[in-house]
Amino acid sequence: MLKIKSSNRFQKDLRLYKSAIESITDKNVKQEYQTLLNKLIEQFKLIDAAHDTVNRNIDPTQVRDNVELSIQIRQKLNKIVKDFKSSTNV
């Protein structure tokens, strides 16, 4: 079964997020985005675990909440990546 955390897209995005976060000079902002990244990884762990075939107690509403939260987090992280890319193309 395909796991989100093992997917090529997630690995690529993870590298982009980490690079963008490392480029932040403000320690508070950097910590905020690092926390967001950690939350995203945790959401993907929960989503993967919910879809595991040995997990028989799947709550579809909880999984949906995890998916929606991961989308919101990715949107915030994608903004920092966009800002990072635009600053490196100057």
C-alpha cells in the first residue's frame, strides 16, 4: 500500500519546505514554520495509519479532518516556498 510519507511528491515537497525554512533568518518565524512542518508530518502519519489494513477502527470523519488540516498546513508552507523561490531568483 502506498504511504503518503513514502511518495516521491511528499519527499520532494519536504526537501523544498526544509530548504525554505532553513533560509529564514528570523528565529521566531523559522520556529513557527518548523512547527508547521512537524504538524504536517504528523498529519500524514495519522492519515497513513488510518489507511493501514491492520487498523480496523477507522473513523472516516477523523481522517477527513486530518486531510483538511494537512491541506491548510501545506498551503501555508507553499507560501514560504514561493517567497523563498522569489527571493533566490533576484
